[in-house]
Amino acid sequence: MENKTDNELWAEVEAFFVKNFDTEKHPQIDTLLFLIGVQELGSGKQKYTKDDKLNILHIAVCRLLEPFGYYKFSHYDDDGYPHFEEVEKLPDLKPNEQQILMKKAIIQYFIDEELL
């Protein structure tokens, strides 16, 4: 992949979302986390409880931060949910720093999954 800035790569992630989900709006990070979590869960279920949604977001965060060394995949439970072990504690980050980390992780996910 050619050397692109994080901003250019993030624009490609947003463009992927707009194109594939037939929307004109750019995605919020929470929306991307939810979609990544559903993808990782492999669930086509249409209705999710509030607890399901929180679990799906947790799956996405763990999966996204795995390449950064914060989590390691452990196993799937009987319901097919992936579980992760914390390898390294996340540093205390300000909200804008959290957003930057998640954007970098989402970009890396899209690259790893060959979506960009």
C-alpha cells in the first residue's frame, strides 16, 4: 500500500461505509464499532438487546486493539461469542486520544481485512 496519511485512510474508510451502506452520512465511530463487532460475531441476527449491543461493542474494541498488543483472542463460548484476554492495560487517554487510537485501529482492521 502506498504511503497515505491517517486522514486519507480514514476518508477511505468513510467512503467504504457510504458506498456499501447506501448512505450519504459519514459513520460515527460507535457505528463502525458495532458493525465490526457484528462482523466478528458472525451474526445475522436483526434484533439485539441493550446487553447484546454492549457485548458487540466490547468484541469490536478487543478485536481492534488485539494487533496493538492490548488483547489476545482466548476462545469462543457456547453461544459463539469470542472472548479476549487483556494482555496489556490500556493507558489513560483523553477522549480525543481515545478517538485517534480507535480510528487507527479501525484503519488497521480495514487494511487487514483487505477492505481498503
